[in-house]
Amino acid sequence: MGLECCGHGTKFDGLSADYKRRLWLVIAVNAAMFVLEMGAGALAGSDALRADALDFLADTATYGISLVVIGSPARVRAAAAIGKAASLSLMSLWVLGLTVYHVAILGAPRADVMGAVGVLALAANLASVLILARYRDGDANVRSVWLCSRNDAIGNVAVMLAAFAVWATGTKWPDLIVAAGMAGLFFFSSVRILQQSFAEIRQSRAPALGELR
């Protein structure tokens, strides 16, 4: 159930000390996991781990931007969400391009490193999801935070499945397939954020248009 403001169905805009504390906590978790997972991705030669590390980085930036614009006018918050959606789209293209490039490279990634880091990352993401679960609904700015957290949890489950498949088959294809799937998830989330952002911008302009009439 989403939060409402003043009992009139207004979408939660992040103006809560509790929400801000939760954001600071998940910022710390995601920043630490980005550094750890990017290094592990390089060690294991795993595109799926690198893609997931970038998702941690995107989330860290998303949460930071969300904190900055809390309390700003609706159009500013929606514009910030549009910027975050655009970054997700660019990330999806980067991950997809990296995946296509590595199709031509021989050698499977290290399944042991993928699996070990995947378990740790999944724990971190599940913690973030639980921390933010109360605020999963709200305006585009708040919603983008929840979607990024959810994407992380889904991505880490996928990385763990890819690690098992790489170990079982001895090939790189499961890793590449998961990386491509995560790119698609980034893009789908960016589309949803953009749709809500543009709707909120239109709603914020409606009162001004009514006054002109």
C-alpha cells in the first residue's frame, strides 16, 4: 500500500525524516557494493558482475539525487526523475554493447567468484529493498528509488543463476545472456519512470493553465 499525504491521495514526495535516513543507509550500502563488485567482475572476467556493479553505481547516484530534490516543486522532482531514467537508458545501451563485444572473446568467466559475490550482493540488495519497502510508492522521484532497488535484487538473483549455469556448462553464454537481460531491465524501468515523470509534469502545469483561463 502506498503512502498518501493529508488523506487526499497525494503521492508521497519524500518529505520525511525517516525516509531520508533510509536513503542515507542504502546509499552507503550501494556505494560499497559498487566498489566490491566492479573489482570482482574484473577478477572473474564477468560481464554480468560488471553490469550489476554499474546498477549499484546508478542506484547510489539515484538515491543522492533523490535526497537533493526532496522538497522541491513537483516539476523539479519530475525533471530529476527524467534525468535518472535517461541514465538508466544509457547504461542499458552500454551493457548491451559490452555484451555484444564480448561474444567474440573466448573463455568463460569464473563461476566461483560470480557465485560468492552474487550471494553478498543479493544480501545487500534485499536489505535495501526491506529498508525502502514502506516507501515503494510515491511520486516519480520516490518511485525511481524503489525500482532501482528492486532491479538490484532481481539482477543479483540472475547473476547467481548465471554463475551456476557457467559452472555447469563451462561456457560464457549464461553470463552474456544475463548481462543482456539486465540491460533490458534497466531500459524497461527507465521507460516506466519517464511515463510517470511526464504525467506529473503535466499535472503540475494544469493548475497554472486553469488560472490563465
